[in-house]
Amino acid sequence: MPEYKPALLEIFKSNMPLYFAEHELDLFAVFLDRDASTRGPFNIIFEDDVIVGAGGIALNQPTKYTNQPHVIMTWGMVDQNQHKKGYGKVLLLHRIEQAKELYPGIKVALGTSQHTYQFFEKYGFKTVAYEKDHWGKDLDLYQMELI
């Protein structure tokens, strides 16, 4: 993962401030430095040897939003210049299948914002909790579960 970190950080930055709050960049950098055994699988999408998107999954313990262990989608993103080309769909569907294979029978959840929750609804996710300004000013949380 270290060899991909600079490109992944650039993709993250391309999605700021609309999709990610500025303070989340450091959190993402720390996440990338973790060993796969602690952060879970993290998938990278390439187009002609260029990274265009990435995202992972992890087994998460109960939270205030999900009262049982669940698979959480982690740091899903597509380069801003590559939006609307189908990479997000491919990445999401792959991660759903990955979650079902690695953690059969475990609920799949994710946290997103007002800018992307409708995308996830198209693939069976439903909002189970909402918090205004959760991620940052004017960046609300839509906590979602795959139904």
C-alpha cells in the first residue's frame, strides 16, 4: 500500500471539500499506513495503470448506529475527474460481494453524506440514522445499511 499512498491521497484531495472534510485527510493517511490485518481489505481500481478509485471493507463492532457487529465500507472514492464513468458502481458491487464472501450473514453498513446517499440507495442501502454536520460544516452523515 505505501507505493500507492501518494496517488490515493491525491484522489482524496480531488474530492474535497464536497465529499470529504479537510480534517479527514490525516485520518485517511493514517488508515493507509495500517497493516491490512487491522484495516481490512482495501481495493484499488486502475485504468491504464493509473489509479482511478479505491475503497475497502472492515469488520466493525457495534456502534451507536448499528447495534451488532457489521461490515463497514471504508474510504470509498473515485477521482473527481473520473466520476460518472461507472467506477463507483464497480467498486461498490465488488465490496458488497467481498463482504458477503468474507463475512457471510453479517450486516453491511456505511456512512456517507447528503452528496452521495442517493447513489447507495440505488444498490439497496437505506438510511438508518442522520446527523447534521457530522463530518464537518455542511457535511451531514447518512448512516446506511444494506437491506
